[in-house]
Amino acid sequence: MTGERDLRVLVRSMRPELHEGAYVFTTVPGAVPEGLRPVVTVAEPEGVTLVVRQEDADRAGLGYDYVAGWITLRVHSALDAVGLTAAVAAELAGAGLSCNAVAGYFHDHLFVPYDAAGTAVRLLSALAARA
């Protein structure tokens, strides 16, 4: 099931969707704590990075620095597609917004500053309309 590779089609069809709630990046030394359901996990030598709902991190007593909104680009992008992450990051960077991108098998997921998540969706929607 390969996804779309054409950059113009990807940008035009991305349909950014903001998930409800606030998400945080945290880390644990080993396995995911019981009861947590991370939306992203990344194993690194220093520990396992988890992206979880803020209230779940608070309930588990996990520390974090960055509170994010989670945006899914609804286009099915191929994992070897070139340029979508760069186009999205450039658009957000132009507005002074950070963007942490994670590729799933079917979609790209963006974590942007929580307070600016609505602005990020509007910027990405405008980018898609211009494509």
C-alpha cells in the first residue's frame, strides 16, 4: 500500500486535522508505564520518548517541558516521498512556529506549540489552497 509521492498533490491534499487535547513529550528509562497509551514512542539510548496526553503524563507523575497540539495530515503520503515535511516546516517556521514531525505508515503527524495549534492548521490549510 504505497502512498502519494507527488509533492504538489501531497501539499494540495494534506487536509490538516487538529486532535483534541494537549500532548507532551516525556521520557522513561525503560518500558512504557502501565496504563499509559502513547501516541508516539521512540527508543533512544538515553530512554524511551513518549508522546502522551498531558493529563495522562500528569496522572503518571511524568515530567515534561513542551506542551503541543497534535495535527495529522490526512493525505496518505509515501514514506519515501520528498519535500512534504520541508514544505510544512518552512510554512510554520515562517510564522515562528516550531514543528516536531513524526511519520506514520499512512500519515504524517505534527506536534506544534499548543497555544498556536489553531494558527498552524490555518497556515497549513492556506498552503494547501495555494498548491
